[in-house]
Amino acid sequence: MQPRLMTGAILLGALTSLASANEATVKIACQSLAVYSASAEDAAGSTYQANFTADFTDEGDIVSLNNEWYAASGTIGYETFLYLEDTLFEVGYVAFLEVDIPRSGDSNLNFLTDFLEVENEISAQTSGSVDFGNGPEPVVASWSRAAGQNLGTVTLSLPSPSPIGDQLSFDHTFEIFQYEGKLTYTPATMIGGTVTASVDLTRAGGEGKITGAFPLRVTDSRTLERQPTQWSAPDQVTMEVLGTYEVDGVELFLDRIATRPWYAGSFFFLDGIPGTPFQDEFDLWDMFVNDPNDTDQDGIPDLTDPATVTPTEPPVLSLALTGGSLQITLTGQAGTTVNLERKDSLGGGAWSVVQSVTLANTTETVILNAPAGNSFYRATIP
């Protein structure tokens, strides 16, 4: 005897409306800093020009000058190549430079290095080394930057004796890159779903904005995957933001900090300054997000706590027998959680939940073994 099958849709219970767009605060800071060209005279009156770059070959040959000092040892140790030119005799010297930065910790626990935050005053002396090819020699760096300013001064004192003779001290202007503003987003409708988001950021200590879409995917209540996107930067520059999985061997997520409404992570631009010949420059940035939104008051910010969807119409269930299987098609609003229930008789007894399904799309299919006798099925909203 063929089983008798009934289709139905029953809407149960009050539901929470889909959340409107939320706002969180966000800060980003580049891990690299720019140190610009400076000149100095030695005791004999010769003038030297000092420039820096991260664009060099594996053999130590400089390709182009880009002013970048990049993080190489945690948050404290920075490296670059120094190109020193005797302007009178037009003789150039190349050296590998390592220098520590001051305030390399994170005193406010926002997962951004204190040195790279514009709000922090910098006044300190650090050490390092320079290697012109005969081994490292000590150097001293004296740093100064007023709170609220993105530009400061670093005086770099080279050793004496060295290949250039007398000790030289160069007064360089350095620059840090930080933006802050808001992250506007609509929560996902399920774990594994997409967070529709955008950023609107202003340069800290300077002028300029970064704006654009910031699509995210909720992996679980603590983790967000970043999707590739584009941002509009100052001077009508378009920045390519790489997604979580786009850098080989490096997966960069945005992770929630336990017990706090905070998220932290890092990301790469494809090219931090697209207008220069070198691509891999000023490209690694840190991000900190503070999300005060918690609609259901469960201690998990809405950013990784999918919203409950209120269906505009009840789900629809259709059935088909295929061989020894029962194919059940559920149709409804994406993000809706639907309980598929059955019982053997309409005359009495309780319905039992066969399977709970969250609709990733408007239509989902469930395959069950065909029942041996009479069975009745319905789709309900829990």
C-alpha cells in the first residue's frame, strides 16, 4: 500500500524581526612606517643623502626607493635597506638596517601597536644595527612625535668608523598610517551566512578617507572570514583588499576576543601604494572592531550572532517518491529555520521533528527513506 502523504505549512510562535543595519567602530593601522629622505654633512663638509627601501632583490640589490620600514621581529624589530649617497662624488653605499621602535606594546589592549596609534605621544631612544657588508655595527635612533600627529622625527646616528668615515646623524621625518571610523553592517541570517557590511574611515592625524564594501562570512560565533573587496582611498586610488584565503600559506580571519565585544585581525592590501613600481609595500594592516550591538542580549555581538528571520509568508512543503526515497522540498525565505515534522495519523498523537533545516536558499531539499505505512508531514517554524 502506498503511503498517504500530506503537505502543509503551519506558522508557530512569535519571531524576532530581521535586524536593521548596525554600526560598530573600527580602527586600522599599517604595520609599516614611512621614513623619508634626509641629508647630513660629515666633518670634512661632504654631504650625504640617506634613503630607505623595502624593494630589493634576494642578492641585496636595490630596485627602487619607497621609504618603507617593515616589521620583521614581532611588533618591535623593523628592517629596511639604507641607500647612502655621497652627493659630491656621486658614490653610493648600500646597507641593511635593523632598528627597534619604541612603545611596541599594546597598553590599551586594542590589538594595535601603541607606536602605530596616532593618539600616543612618542619620545624615546632605541638601538639597532647597520651592515654595510662587513658585519653589523650599532646605530641609535631617537624618536619624537606629538600625540595626535601622524608625522614625527627620527634621528638616525650611524657608527664611526664605517665605510663612510665620520659618524653621521640624519634627521628623518617618519609617518604612520592609521584610519578610524564606523563599520555599518546587516547581520547574517545563519552561521555560514554573509554579513553585508561597509567601512567609512577617516585618516587619524591627517586628511583623507577610506570607504567601501567589507563583505564578511560568519564561520562561527567567534570567527569571520573576509571576502575580497575594493576600497576607495585618498587621491581617487582604488585599493584591492585581499580575502582571508588569498595569500598562500596565510589565513587571516577577524576573530572575536573572548568575553568582550571586540574583534581583531590583520589583512593585506594587494598593493599599499598602487602608484609606485613596487607592489609588496605598506600592505599588511591590523584591524580592531568594537561592536556594541547585542540584540538578543546573549553576550555575543550581532556581528557573529546571526539574526532571526521573520518570514513574509509561511514555508511551503512538497513531496515526491523516487524509488525507495522520499524527496521533500522546502520553499521559504532564506535564513528561516524550518522544522520538518511527521506523525502516522491525523487523529491523535504528537508530531515528531524529523529534521530541522535552516534555509540557505529559498529552496532546500531533504531526502528521507520512504515510510513503510501511512505518514503525514508538515513544515513549521520553531
